[in-house]
Amino acid sequence: MAQGPLKPFLIQKDDTGNFRLTVRTTRYNSIGYPIVSSKLQDEIFETQSAAKAYARKNFNAEAGEYATK
């Protein structure tokens, strides 16, 4: 289990060298256990900065909300 809360935006490099953005949401069940849902976005980005810009524009992402692992 991960230590602390997950960052809601995961940016990973795929096999072809492009970057992909995954949006993660965390909710908690009745006993406080976190349940994480992930949705890989259809868009493909040439740079990590482009993926961050997309997240800022479409999901109101802020600095510090990105993960790369």
C-alpha cells in the first residue's frame, strides 16, 4: 500500500517515447479505506510539459499534483 495520498495525475512515457496522462481519483469507503480509480486519457503528448499543460487546462491541475511513477 502506498504511503500517503496518491497524486491525482500520473504522467508516464510509453514504449514509443510519447507521454500519456492518467487521471486518478480517490474516494473512501465507510471504514476509511481508500479506493483509487484510474482513467488513461486518449491523448498522446510529445513532451511531459505538454501533458502537464493539458492537465492544467482540462482538469485544473496545480503544481505538485503530478507523479511520474
